[in-house]
Amino acid sequence: MTGVVGFGGSIHDFATWLITEDGGSIAIEDERLSRVRYALLDPDPCRASLAYCLDAAGLRAEDIRAFAANDMLTPLRGWEPEISIRWVNHHRSHAASTFFTSPFEEAVVLVVDGAGSVVGPGAADRHERETTTWMLGRGNELTPLGQVVGAKRGAASSNDLTALMSNSLGDLYRAVTEGIGFAFMQAGKAMALAPYGDDRFTGELMEAVDLLPDGRFTIALEGPYGVVERIRRIRADRVSGGFETDASIAFAGQWVLERILLHVLAHAWRVTGCPNLCLAGGVALNCAFNGKIIKNTPFERVHVVYAPGDDGTALGAAILAALELDPPALTTRFPVGPYRGRSYGTEEIDDRVLRRTAELLDRGGVVGWFEGRSEFGPRALGHRSILADPRRADVARRINSHIKHREWFRPLAPVVLAAAAGDYFDADCASPWMQFAWPIRPEHRKTLAGVCHVDGTARVQTLAPEDNPSLGRLLAEFAGLGAPPVLLNTSLNIRGEPIVETPAEAMAVFQEADLDAMVVNGTLIERRPH
């Protein structure tokens, strides 16, 4: 047995993906092993995740035909000549991760993040990087169509987290996120807060943006007229505004992001006429925008890979290495799902356990759910989840405050049987990996009060039973009790920690958090009432 290995990350979200010669995959993010969220600034990334993948596959480093990594993974350069690494452009590895996992033979591929590979030498006190890239994917080829480049103060090797990249949509959202008081890597909080605001500051922030011909744009983030200073002035002038001011700044950030992305996509459509779109890069985690693409552009079908962030570049690098070694091997498609961790036990769950779990959920219980191989990417997709009744707003509040220990305004997501998704949500494509937020149909917003955000939307996971048979059977059991075929599904972890990887970590969450029961590889453990 042989294989190829891809390494992913930048200064965070390090990961390893191993493709074996029989087409199987083992993959893991570093954070799941180190238990340090995002593995931020890890000085020796990917070593533990590589060992994990090799051990799970029964391989040694000598069995690997090629190692590949996106070229922002500078700490790995210290590994050579221990192993020889093929270096791949950062945005190209993102693009490969989403195009080659899509069902499309041809698609526009849009990569949008904070910053990618260095594209020019820059001046002594700054450097330039790619920030937005669009390509045409066709067959086994990714052809560049256009790009936006930004500049950042400091040398290209600097890990200064205070500097922002101009002309970057990722850093635009970061500036908004940090400007209203959230921390680095907490853009999801700003996205959750935005619907509580209004459009009072959209014009102010849009003045820092110029939309240019050919899909390009500029964004001034720093300086007296940049986004950072504009947000500072808004908050200083409205000290008493508090929550409403910050929510409206978040609203403006989301609105500006969407205007720019629609500008880029309009150009990409004009030059290609291609109805298919693939997204990757950290900005592709913005499910609020993803859910509006089909309704607001000529694109008819949209694919977002389950790990669009920098961890996903491990998958893209591995695919590109495999194609380079043996072009016919993948025949343009790599339709592998996110459940890529090692197995810790049985993947079959007894019907009696499913029935009892459904009864607990129907009575308002909150249940931890651990089965099979862990998910690759930031979403819990039914193998490392906390499940609850989506009809109960009080249960959702309990999860946020007493289990997850997080902000009250953050929504919780639903998982729904795919065949019923259109009955409950204004869905326009499959969403097996929770990458699209859609309106809940008005007649079901009270029914699904526990997963309905303030704007009437939800970040939906559509579940085809063959993709996750046990969870599919649980949804059917739950529906058999008179409930909708929908469950609240959030990640199995507590605040500040990554999603659990092992059964022992799952049980530690059960002991610490206010869960009513835990299912671990088919065994149901119920908490005794006090």
C-alpha cells in the first residue's frame, strides 16, 4: 500500500490529508489532537496529524509517493530534507479542494480568504499577497481568470496578527469582527450578530471600497479613511449605542462583503457563462452569503467543500499531487465525504438505542452523539454532535448558556432529512455539510423555534440517509413520534475547545456539560436525575 499526503494550514488550521492508492482517505486537523483551538501559531505543525494518518492507514513515511503542501506552510520547510515537499500555490490548493470534490466537470471556482501566497517582492516594509482568485475548472485543469492582490505591512515571513491585508475580504470581515470587540478567528460571531442590526452604517463602510472593472476591487482597511478607523469613529460617537451600534456595524460588514462578492461573481459569469460555481477560502464559511447566491446571481448550482478554510488546503494539495503523479487516477473527480478520521468502534447503532434516544429528545433532552469517524472541517455533521429538539427555544437557550457557554445571540443549526428539506426551508440545493443559510418557511418558524435565527434563517444540513445511516434512522424515529424530521445539531465540545476526537473526550464533555445523555458508538448512557 502506498499513498500521497497533503499538508494544510497557514498560521492556523493545520491539517494532514492522506490519500491511499485504493482511493481511501485518512485526514485530521492538528487541533483535534493538540486540543488547542485552530492550532494557532503552532511552531511544529502537521507532525502529529501526519503520524495519526500514517498509523491509521498502516503506512510509514517511506510508503508515501509524494508530500505536498500549500506554500504558506513555512514551518514545514524545516522538515526538508527529512521529506521532500512539493509546494503548491495557496489559492490553487483551495481551488482544487472544492472543484475536484464537486459533481461538476466544469465550474467557476472562486477562492476568497484573508491572504494567500506571496505574489510580489513588495517594499522593504510590506509585501503583497493574493486575496481573491477566480478560475475556470474543467476536467483536470484549473485555469486562472482573474485575481485581486493586497498589501500588508511587514516581511512576508512575519506572523504579526495586528497587521491587515488591504483589498482582502477576509480581513475586511476580520476588521469588523475585531472592531466590535470579538477576537481573532471569531468572524462567525459577527455573522451571527449582523441580523440584529440595521443599515445605518452601510454607506460609511462602503466608502472604503472601490468596485473596479473586470471583477476587481480595492478595500482600504487601515489609515485615516480605512474601515478600522471608520468603525472606531462610529463607536466613539455612539458610546451609548452599545449592542445596537455593534450589531449595525456587523450588519454593514456583511452587507459590504455581499456587495463585493456579487460584483466578482457577476464578472465571472459574464466571461464564462458557466452555470456551476465552486467556493473555497475562509470567506466561503459565510453561510449567510452562500445561501443567497442562487437567488441573486445567474449561477444555477453551487458547491462549497466541507473544509473551505485553510485546513482544506491539505485536501487540495493531496489531490494535486495525486493528479501530477498519475493523471488518470482521479478521472477529474474525488467525491469523498468529510468523515475521514479513524474509527473507534462500531458504526452500527441498535434500533432500541435509537428509539430511546428519540424519546429523550422528544421530551426535551439534550443528547451527545458520538459515532464512527470524525468529521474533517469546522462543522459537526452527525458524528461528533450535540442533538436536541428543534421545536424548543428554551432548549436552544439552555445549550448556549449552560452547555456551550457562549453568547445568547448565536444561532444553532438544524439537520433535516434531505427528502423533507424543501418542506421546511427555502432550499435551492443540497447542503450536506451545513454551508448554506436559508429562510425557514414562514409556516414552520414557530415549529422550528429552537433553530430559527432572528432573521428567520437557519444554517441547514440536509441529510441523505446513505451518507449517515444511524443519524438518518434517528431522524426517522424522531419523526415517528409526531415531530418534524429535523433535529438541532451543534458540535460536541465546550467553549474554547475543538470538537472532540476520541470517546474519552466525548465522555469528558458529558461529565462537564449539562447533557442528559450520551450515545458513544451505540452505547446509550443516561444521566440520573438528581
